[in-house]
Amino acid sequence: MEMNKRETKVTWLDVILALLAGTVIVAGILCIAQTIWSGYHFLDDHELFRIEQSANQGQPLLTTVKAWILNDLRVRYRPLYWTERVTVGYLFGSNLTAWNIWTAVKGAVSIALLYLTARFLKNTRLISFVFPMIIMLGAQFTPWYRSANQESTGLLLCSAILCLITAQYNHRKFTSVAYNVPIVILVVLSGLVKESFTLFMPVFPALKLWLEYWDGCDASWMGTSRKGRLLRMIRKNLVVYLCILVAFLFNVYMILFRVGVDQISYAGFHKDTNLGQYLYGISNSLFQNMKWNTLIAGLLLLMMLLCYQLIEKYNIRKYLSLCAILVCAMVLQLVAHARSQMWERYLFPYIIAYALLFVLLGYHIFEKDKFRRKIYFAVLLALLGMTVPTAARSARDYAKDGEWTREYFQCILENTTSEDRIVAALADGEVDLSTERWLEAHGRSQVFSFVGEEWKNMDQLGEALTGECSWENVKVITCYSYAQIYTLSFVDGVSEDDFDTYTFGNYMVMVRK
């Protein structure tokens, strides 16, 4: 017993180990894959130029933040994301290396906080390291090599909340203002990051109440009925729960009635999508995009069911109630992502509930059975063995795409002047827009997208384009490398022989001879 106490006692050594491990893991993967220095990418990075432009023009920070939030509210509810993005944008501008380091720091700190969460729940250092690895490493590692994402901030906040709740439990300070105030603030902030994190907000007060209800009672509670004990627990922290509830309901109201759930073509809910399509999306998420996680979850669940006799009778309801909380959280995420499906960064925050259930709770069930505990741990390591290579491979591919993008833009600059017409015809709205933004920021004033067989310029929408939209005046056309013939089919009076072509991975630059 004394050895177990020493193993589970949280010390400053744990804090140091946690920060060191987080830094080594995140920085190690990103530096080996070269993503930190991978430069500009088409997805979302173009926003940085507009933010930097606002800063260079002397526009007040708050004015810019407000403008971005109001613009986003037409389709999404992410006010904190834009607050952070614009604020950091005023500091870093379009320095993508600085952005990548900032994101990596958030990842390292998240690992440290998740490790401490497991330690505060009286787990050994070994299983405490496995817990954040399961959450972060896999296809869901995307947020830490992409400079623009909501999930890195969302996970950081969730990690901090879990760490505070479990530290409060560990120190038996369930009504402490020093814990409750930051818990409330961070939970409220987490719901403002992204819609999926709003759905995750109820998990935190539920977990806090669960810990207090089952392990926070002293001798004075003896003889109190279960219902009476629950009500007393709620009354003790009523202000905390009410604040979180009000914030949650406000966010739900904004999403449902002000923004809407059908504003994005690939996500949310839409009247034209039938039940079968939603079920297909959920099935694909579980058995295709998360197949290894689902397989391992099935094996671990089977182990727990076969060994249920290890659980003391008193703890059956205790464990089942926590299972209910976490399963509900996972189901909500699956339903919310039924249309878009869950993959890569969309696994957050689902994967947090997954790890709490199958790593910490599952491992705890086998606490008194050394042999079965080792088998359970081996299965968890097998999951890491299948998911960690995915994280490393996806980071490497991202860095390679950054190299292609850099060569793609360099080729355009070398073959054009400031007045040459350039048409981005990749037929991908964001990639075309991103091409426009980057080239305009680097001195190319006549850059257009080719959408729906028409030329468009995002800064000239609603205005008459300068000159005729004649392909004869176009110096450069860009497209996907596999779609050259298809792209040229829209160009009147020219063929591929009229252009010199340069291929950079997935991207092609066609320069008129």
C-alpha cells in the first residue's frame, strides 16, 4: 500500500516529466517531419495575409476581431477561435514558422495537462503517459502541424479543465473558489472555440459531480440516501453548475436559431440529407476512419465484461454511471459529425471521452489483477503501435505538400510580371482563393479564380472586372496535375501545346509560350 501511495502521489517531478514529454513528442514529430518549416499551405493560411493587412493598415485589434467574428457568424459559431486567430495574427503576421511553433507549444502543454489529469486520478506514471498519447497521436494529430485550426485551442482548454477538476478531487477541495472560478471560465471559453466543443461542455460538470458524489464524502454523510447525497452535492456547487448550464444553453441557442445547422455543405444537418445518409456517415466514422480505435475499444470492452467479477459490488453503479456520461458524449459527437464524418481533427473532442473510458476507467477495473492489467496495457500499446505511424506519416505528407506549394508559387512568380493575368483553375474554392491571396500579397494584381466557367476575383465580386475575360490575355493557368486536359477543355481556342507545363506534386502551372 505504501508503494502504491508513492507511485500515485503527484510531485513536481511529474510536472517536469509531463512538460518534457510533451515537448519531446510534439517537437520531435514536427521537426523530423519538417512541418515546422513547411511554410504556406492552401487550407486557411490565406486568412493570415488579410489579418496582417489589417494590422499594417493600423486598424484597431478589437475592430478586426469583431469584423471576423460577425462575418463567421453567418455560417459558424467560433468566436473564441477568431479572437485568438486575429490577436496572434497581429503579433506574428504571416510568419508561418512562428505560427507553427505557437501551435506546437499548445500541443506540448496539452500533453502535460492530460498526463497530470491521469496522475491526479491516482494512476501510475506509465499509464498516465499512455493516456495523452491515445488522445493526441493518430490521424487526429493534424491540429499540431496545421497553423490554422480550432482543435488545438479546444484541446488545450479541455486539458486544463480536466486537470483542474481532477486536482480539485485529488486535494479534496470540492467547493474551493480557487478551483471553481477557473473551471467555470475555462468551460465557458471551450464552448466558444467550435460547435463540437459546445456539445462537450456538459461532460465537465458531470465529471466533477461524479467525482464528488462517489469519492468526496466524509463520515458526516453516512446514512444519507443516494438521492439526498446527490442533491447536497449539487447545492454545494450550485453556482458553478448554473453558470455552465447558462453558457451551454446560450451557445446552443446561437447555433440553432441564429447561425443555423445547415449553413455548411459538408457538415451539420440539412433537410435534403436522409436518415440513411446520416447512419452511413456514423458507420463510416466508426468502422472506416476510426477502425483501429473501434476495434481496440471492442476488445477492451469484451475484457471488461468478461472480468466484471473483479469490480466490487459497490463500484458497479459508480463505473456504469461514468460509462453513461462518456458514452453519451461520444454519441453526441458521432451524431453531430454524421454528415461530414469524423476523421483527422474532427475526432476531437470524441477522442477525449474515448480515452477517459477505455484507458483510465478500463485500466482501473483491473487494478487488483496484475496479470489481466498487463494484458489490458498491452492492448493499449497495440493501439498506439497502429496509430502513431499514422500521425508521423500525415505530418510528413503535410510537409511535402508545403514543399510543392512553395515551388508552385515560385514558378508563377518567375514566369509573370505584376500585370500578367493569372487564373487559378483548380476548381476548389479555398485552394483558388488561397492562390489569389498569396499572389496578391506578393505583387500580382491580376489574379482570378475560375469557378462555374466564369472568372472571379474575391476582391472584385459584385464589381465589373477590368477588361474582357479573354483567355488570350492569360499568361498562367494553374490546375491540379491530374486535371490538365479537363481544365483546358474550358479554354477556348487553345491546346496544351500552347503552354509550358511545370508539375509540383499535385499542382501544375501552365505558362503560355
